Amino acid sequence: ELTKKKFCFWSGPEEKILATLADCTRQSPINIQWRDSIYDPFLKPLKISYDPTTCLHIWNNGYSFLVEFDDSADRSVITGGPLENQYRLKQFHFHWGAINEWGSEHTVDSKVYPAELHLVHWNAVVYPTFEEAVMEGNGLAVIGVFLKLGEHHEGLQMLVDALPAVKHKDTVIEFDVFDPSCLIPSCPDYWTYAGSLTTPPLTESVTWIIKKKPIEVDENQLEAFRMLLFTSDGEEEKRMVDNFRPLQPLMNRTVRSSFQ
Ligand SMILES: CC[C@H](CNC(=O)c1ccc(S(N)(=O)=O)cc1)c1ccc2[nH]ccc2c1
Ligand SMILES: [Zn+2]
């Protein structure tokens, strides 16, 4: 029955056994061991072209805050890199910790960052809807960018200033011009591997593209993330922190690098 109903477990140590049984062999996040990654000279540079006017709103969905985009046409897209097709930007969101010692989902040589940005794209060339793409092996492409404590980030500050308006779960605020490429390091280097969503339904539909260089943000900006709430207005307040999934087994996967 397990092999038919494909779902991946989220629990403790028996994960490895269940994962094999249920054929959940490409779960995310993972630790990227720099020296085990394989330089692939055939990897192309990632081509990112976002139209800032496709930005729609910021939404606290009770897991993270999402900045959502109009994905009804090919106006904000990525292509190249490890991708066979062009993928449309649908949303970006973050994962972070209660303190600066942890928060990212992926790690590099077991180094944890205080936060991680995910820019979520879907393969609108092959699939008619995002919901269908989420269920397919080549359906999604997510760019991961690590955040590290450092200089104030001007571009992020526009987002941070809007966060008090989405403090509670299921609140939305209009956000109509934002270019997310200001959150992506100019260094072209990345790792890439076949993985999954890091929140339920954990579908194994993501081509991960993890940027080697982090972006720098300051303490106040990280603190602004931590004042968001998992809970709705009127409920007992629970701060939105530690919204990251534990590391998953690499199983039989290779991480490729675009750089030597
Ligand atoms: C199928 C799940 C999907 C909602 N989730 C996501 O889109 C998503 C995207 C990226 C990541 S991460 N952290 O890996 O980058 C995690 C989750 C989703 C999409 C459409 C839906 N319609 C009704 C319900 C519903 C759920
Ligand atoms: Zn994410």
C-alpha cells in the first residue's frame, strides 16, 4: 500500500526506512557537503527576468509570509541553469529561527544560517496549473538564498516595513511593486539537486537551486520576521519562529555545482 500511496513521513529516526518503503527518496532540505558536490561544466548560468509590477500582495499563511506574484503569463520567469524549461515565479517566502544560531533549512558543510529565502517557480510550459506542477517531478524550481547577519539590506527593508500589517495568520496586504532579484546575490555560483517541498504535502517535485553566496541582513530585519505570529487575531499569540524542516537523508542523490 505504501508504494502506491506516495506520501513522505515527517517523523523521527525510522524516517529512513519509511522513506525507502514509501519511495520518498528525494526529500528536502539536505546538508550540502561542499567537497562531495560535483562540478558540472554543462550547467548553464541561471537566467532571471522578473517584472516588478507582477507583485501582488504579502500574505501570512500561518507557516511563513509569502509575497505572491501574478503568474497568469510569462512575465516573471527563470530559465537556464539546470532547467529544461522556463519556470514562472509564483511566490517567495522565508524560513527562520527564534535566534540567529539557526533558522535555515539547507546547510552547507553543516553550517546553519539564521534564515533562508525560497523563490518558488513552476513549469508552465508543461503543466496547465501550479497545483498540477506541484505533483510532478519537474514541476517546480525553487531558488534558495541564505541570509546571514551583517549589513542592513535596503531591498529587504521594503518588505520588513510591511510586515506589521500581516502580523496575524490569514492577513494580507497589497504590495504592488517589488523586484525580488534585489534579494538574489549577483555571484552566479549555485548548487543544484532533485528534492521536494519542505512543508506538507512534501511532494518530490522541486529542482533546487541553492545560491552559494548569502545575502546580508541586519539584526532588526531578522527580528522583524520573529514578531510575526503563527496564530490568528484573537487566538493566544504564538511567535512565528523556527518554521524550518529538519535535514533529510541524501539517499542516492548527487549535488552538482555550477562552479569549480
Ligand atoms: C501542494 C502544496 C501547495 C502549497 N505549498 C506550496 O506551494 C509550497 C511551495 C514551496 C515550498 S518550499 N519551502 O519547499 O519552498 C513549500 C510549499 C498547494 C498548492 C495549491 C493548493 N490548492 C489547494 C491547496 C494547495 C496547496
Ligand atoms: Zn520554503
